[in-house]
Amino acid sequence: MEKAYKVRASHCDHRASEEEIYQVLKRTTAPLTRSWEKIEKAHKIVLKFNMIKYRERIEYFAGRRRELVDDSVCRALLRLLKERTSAKLVATDTFVYGNGYRTPEDFNYRHLLDYYGVEYVDSNLPPYAMYEVPGGGSMFDRYLLNACFADADEVISVAKMKNHAFMGITLCMKNLFGLPPVIPPEGRTRSYYHHFIRLSYLLPDLAKITNPCLNIVDALTGQWGREWGGVGRICNTLIAGDQVTATDACGMTLMGHDPKSDWPTPPFKRDRNHVLIAAQHGFGTVDLDQIDFQSEVKGPLAEFDSEETDAPETVASWRRTTCEQGLIYREEQKKIIDKHRGEFIYMQDGSVVWSGSDPTNLGSRRILSGDKKDSALWLKYVDPEEREGEHYEAYEECLKLAS
């Protein structure tokens, strides 16, 4: 009986020519019939590449982009899509490297999009729409995203194989973190979502909303340690799958990581395994027996692990106190609303230690925490109607896991 998920991994030398990379990607994606049926029927497809950065900050390793999807993989996918579909193609991302959070006109892969007639939408800018998480969220019930998804038939996620200091790994699901707008007042500052506990639960939410029908991992080269500033690895592989959780589970396996593992097992040294959480909430699987996974390469492709940025005892304290603040807010919500309605607040040790309209430029939480270095600061928008629908049971779950 045909399995519900299909993933393929192919050998592709990191020194391959543009034509060779295209041919390998074509061969790798060809068996993904469910993906191509959706793509060929689509009128509009949104693409999320893990590619955007200032040109002068792009790092290279062994002739390929070390931290970002390589130009050659982007070019191969766009060429393949143009051959297989007449759909309108739209690439989107948020720019978080300055410039008022607006994507510069000459961003680093604009020339590739222009060559293939792909429109670019800055997801930091309006128009926006509110998107409900199908079946209910793991962290929030709804998210504000750019309106380009409202009439999109399909989404494609194209990621780089990397470890991540906070999330352990970053593949096709973590790539979607670039979608929520960060410009206030409508958007949420990056630290609102990039938060202990929250991030590992909201990534499955973004994956459910967008539900990428094609997921590509550029593993020509990869990166050990962290998302930015890690150590290059030669992997000589391209991966493609028709479901994001299953694709990432196979990618993790090829990195030498157990997709069923969870905090505090490496590489999940700071937070929970977001791919596992997605599977536990009924979105895909991390059980390779349930995936039609065929690979020309064997893992581990190279040595991978996340960098340990803080002592395990400190991380455990931050996780515990983050959960405690979230649950205190739930219990004292009415009192806090009366005083801080419509504001963002930071809570620490059961008290509001900062409030205001925009937490964007407050700096590092390490500094804001003062002399209570082991006590987490928890950021929350005080909305009497709780329209974002935060799931406080995630904090309860994490406290139980830690006990």
C-alpha cells in the first residue's frame, strides 16, 4: 500500500555544474507525484527560500553558500517549475537586517527571480491577513501573515541543511519562521516568537497554515553549530519531499540526528524538537517506517550538532521560569489587563518589569534580566480578547516534561 509521505535524497557533488544540479533536482523530485499534481493544477504558488541577506554578509564554503540556499539550487528549482507549471510564482520573505525592516530593492537573489519572472512580496509590509491554524494551533490559534497567502493554491519551502543554536536543526519547517511580519504595531517583534517554549510550538502552526506541497533541502553543503556563523560541512546531497514534517525527519536522519529525540537530547539543547511536536499534533510523522523514503546517500552526511551556548542548568532554569510566567499571566490576566491593556509587557518572577507599545529596540533579554540571570523574561501582548489565542497548555506540558 502506498505510504502517505514520500521523500527522496540524491547524491549531488557540491562541485557539480549548474546543469548537473538541475538534472539531479529533476530526478529527485520526479517521484513526488502528489507534489507535482498540486503544482500543475495551481494558479498561484508562493515560494519561501532561505536565502535573503545583505550581499556583503553572505558566507561561502567550498564554493557554495554556507548559510543560505545556493544560487544554483534556486535557479534549478525555478527552471523546473517554469517547465512544469504555468502558475503565477511569488517569492516572499521578511528582511530583519536593518533598512527599517524593508527588503532592499537589490537584495541578493532578486536577479534570479527577475530572470524567471517571479514576483517578490515583502512579508513585513501590508496588506496582511489573519490566518487560522487548521484544526487549532499548538502555540497560537491564529497568525498575522502577508495577504499573498490568501489566494495561493500552494506553497514551496526551500531550505539549507543547518544546525540551529536554539532549535537544534533548521530545515524546511524552521525556514517558515521568516514569514510573520515584525514591524509594529501589526507585526510582532522577532523576540516575541523567537522565545523559549513558543518557537518550537509555533513552527508547526506556520507549517499547518502554509502546508508546503514541495519541500527542498539544499545539502550540497551544510553548516554545523548554529544558523549564522557556524562551521561548513560538505554533504553532496539534495533532498525533496511532499510533506514538510516527513521531509525534515528524513533530513534530520541524514544529519545523524534522531527525529524522535527531544530536549535536552542533542541537538535539542535549548528547546523542544519542533518537528516531533508537529507529528505529535497530527501533522506528518517522524516515523521513517511511515515514509516512503529512498536515499542514494547514507547518514550521517557529515558531523552535525548544535552549539552549546549556555550551561544546561541555566537553560533548564530559563525554560522553567518562562513556563511559570506564562501560567502566572493566565491566572492574573484580569488584573494585568486592567493596568496594561493594549501594551506589550515583560514579566519576570511574577511581576511586570517593563511595559510599552514597542519592545523592538529593548535589546537582549540577557541584559534586561538584570541580576536575575537565571530567571527568564516572558514577553506578551496584553489583549483583553486574547485574539491570538495563546495555548498556555504548552507551558504546562513543558513543565511536566522537565519534572
